[in-house]
Amino acid sequence: MHSLPGVVIVASLAFWGTMFDNFFAFAAQLVITDRSRYRRVGWAQAIGVAALIVLAAGVGSLLAPIPLPWVGILCVAPWGLGVHAWRHRERPVVEQFRRGAITTFTLTLALGGDNLAVWIPLLRANGVVHALVTIVTFAAWEGLFVVTTQSLTSHPRVVKWGARHAPSLFPWVYFALGVLILFECGTL
């Protein structure tokens, strides 16, 4: 069992590692969204992440009868995402032209596969108290995520840098998250 600060650190790494792709997708969407709609779009992003957390917690609780080291085998999911990201890193990014709250919510859910792949075993790994600390940590980071993304979209060079370099970074982030799952579940 980890200390509570250790749980916060692991949850923070899991959140930012899985929200990396969402960050650039949300930033790109905000660039084409009227500033008057930022609040509504920000709420849609947050509600989408909340839905992913609820889904991950629900599936994690269904895995309770399965021995925890076996749950660590779920590390293959982010590794598979990493291999996929590596194979498609040269593929051009498709422009996002639609905007609005429904699009943001849907896009957040669509990009949530990696979140679920990491969050399910993480929420299952260390019991109810640590899962609640993890969820609170995710909620705090999500608030900062929305505010930071909205702030950074006023710097187009940041968005352009992310669009250029993110595909090369995704595979390594996914690999590291798979290793984190193995350690958190006690599989290694």
C-alpha cells in the first residue's frame, strides 16, 4: 500500500499521461471556438472526463473478484495503444472543424480509451480510500486541465508545437503507463 502522497503522485502521472492526447485535441478545438463559448465547452470536457472516471470505477469494481496481479495484465492495453501510436506517428493530423459542447463531450469520450485502459486497473489496485483519493486528484487536475488549455490556446505556437511533436511522444507515454499499471497492481 502506498502513502496518500504516493497515491496523489501516481494518480497525477496517470491523469496527465492519459490526458496528453486530450490536451492537444481540446486545445485545437478551442482555437476554432469563439471565446464566449469556452465555459460551455470547458464544462463539456469536464463532464466527459467525469463519465470516464465513473466508467473506470465501475469496471474496476467489477474486477474485484479477480486477483490484483492478474489485473496488472491490463498493461497490454496502453502498450497496444503505444504500438498503434508508433505505427501511425507519421500520419497527418486531421483538422477538427466542428465545435461546441456536444462535440467536446463526444470527442472526450472517443479519446477516452487510453484513460480507461490505465484508470481501471489504477482504481482497482489499492482499495476504496486510495481510489477516492485518486478520483479527487483526477477532479483537481481536470479543473486545472481546462483552465490551462484555455489559457494556452492564446499561444498558437504552443498548439503548433504539440501538434508536431505529440505523435512522437505518445508511444513512450503509453509504454510508461503500462509499466505503472504493472507496479501498481503488484504484477512485477
